Amino acid sequence: MKTFRLCLLLFAVALAHPAAADEITVTQWKVGLYGVPYAVAMDKGFFKAAGIDVTGILGSQGGGTSVRNLLASPTPYGEVALSAAIAARREGLPLVIVNTGTRHVAEFVWVTMPTSPVKTVQDLVGKKVGYTNPKSATEMLLIMVLQAGGVKPESVQRIATGGYGPGLTALEQGGIAAAPIIEPNWTQRKDRYRPVFFAKDVLPPMASTVGVTTTGFAKANPDKIRAIVAGRRRGVDFLYAQPAEAARITAAAYDLDPAVAAEAVRNMADAKTWSPGDFELKNFDRMADGLRVIGELDGGLDSSICRPTCAGSAEPPTLTSRGLARTGITGTIGSLDRCLIAESGTPPRARGIDHGRTC
């Protein structure tokens, strides 16, 4: 009887004090496909195996909203636009990049109506073309695609529509000649429009989103950051190895038709959109070039945003392009057990990332 009562008491204590769980932030969760590796990692138990119980994803509409959400979270890790991370640092927020998220812009498509005479980038000259908001990724990509196609941006009337939905409405009502759309919405609605260009077919790979945390959280909880990066990496490896199963998981997590999820995930996987997490410096530089085009970056990208500092050391260790993200699995840099992710004080270069020191 005493044993039975003790079991009941222990059960009650367990209910009153459930195991600690963590919620993280992912930009455009259930809207864009940036969150697929996280959905896979949660479904397959990769986060738990790495040592962290991620039970939920807090979504956002992107930009500064993602940064604000992660800063308000008890587990302040999030995948956000690189431009949002840079803007936050410029405002003095203590963010540091710990992994690359997406390394291509494969999700972006500009579409027109099926009967439109617009068929190529060159056909946009003299036309009204939509993008979502000023200084957004869509404004940046539109300008870069026009330039790559030999079209002067000023020869196209670029219209901020206020979002993807309003842009498509303006397109259907004849207010603009082309509008952006992203996966999986493109796959869901492709029978209603005709593509003018896919950004991935015109532009080279570039780092679109990154995983960030605060320097304070990284110093206090390096094992949690390592576990998140490791779990996500396994999710990426899995989705490339088994895209059909990854699509099934995505359909359930995103409330998508399974056929739509399968095609959208395949489109993104074929372009190798999701990075395992490594710092691919050329892709950072290309995004920095784009941010300068829209005035979101003046001069160089401060490499201290993605470099560790070793506790008690005057000089931060050199971190190669496969360094910090790889520690999530291997635990090598010997250092992440001793080194804390923090500001290095490295001055920004005149242009791009300091390749001599690396991120």
C-alpha cells in the first residue's frame, strides 16, 4: 500500500513538473518552406536525440517580427532573414548567427496572367511590376533580376503591394503586369498564373535566412544551441535523402494537400535550397550585394555577427566555413565546450565578409 501511495505521489509530481520543452522561432512558418527541416526534426525525434525537446514553432510574417518573437522567447533561437539579423545588429541588439538556413532563393517566382503578353524579363520594360514591401527580399530580388537580364530597374515601374496576397489580387485585377509568389503557394495556384521568371534560374545561390540567437543565451546555454543546430542538420540530411517522407511530414505540419507538399518540397530540394547549416561565405557576400542594392547595408558586413569568442582568450579562434555548424554534430572545435558565441569586436571590412578570418 505504501508503495502504491508513493507511486501516486511521484506521478503527481511528474504532472506538476513536466519535462522542460522549448519553442523556437521560424520566419514564415506554415507560409514559406523555411521550416521544413524543423518539422522533420521534430517528427523524427532529431532534436530530442541531440539533447533538446523542441515541441513547437513560433511563426511570424518575417523581418523584424521574427527577431522580436525570438527575443521574447525563453529559448531565443530563430531562423530569420539575413537582412533582419543585420538590421537588428545595426540597432544594437546582441544577435549572433550560428548557422545558415537557406542558401538559395528557389521559393520566389514572379507570375503573370495566362493571357498576358509578358513572357520574359525584358517584356517588363514600361510595365508595372509588384513586390511586397520597400526594402524587402522581393524588392531586392526584382532589382537584381532586372539587372541580370540587362533591364535598367528605372525602366520598370516597381509597385509595393503590401504583401503576396494583395500583389496577386492587383495582378488579377489588371493593376500590375507581374507579381511575386513563393512556395508552396506557387504550387497550390500555378494553374491560375504563368511564370515570368523563377529567381533561382536568374540569380546565383545566396544566403537568404540564418539561424540566430542572443550572445547572452549562447554564453549561458551553448549545449542548447549546439543541439538545435544538430537537430536541424539531421532534418536537412533526411529531407534530401527521403523527400517523399519529408513531404508527408510537411503536409501534416503545414496543413497542405499531400500532392502540393510533395511537389513544393521537391522543387526546393532540387535546388538544394536548405543548407545543413555551414557558413557558405560566397552566399553571404551575394546577399550582402543585394542588401546594398536596396540600401539595407552600407559598406561591409560585420563578420563579428557570426564568429565565436573563446572565453578567457584575447583572440577569437578561426572558424572555417564548416566550423560552428559542424560542432553541432561532432563537438569538435574543442572549443564550443570552452568557447562562447559572442562578439569578437572585429571591425567590418570595406566590402563583404572578411574571408581571411572567415565566419
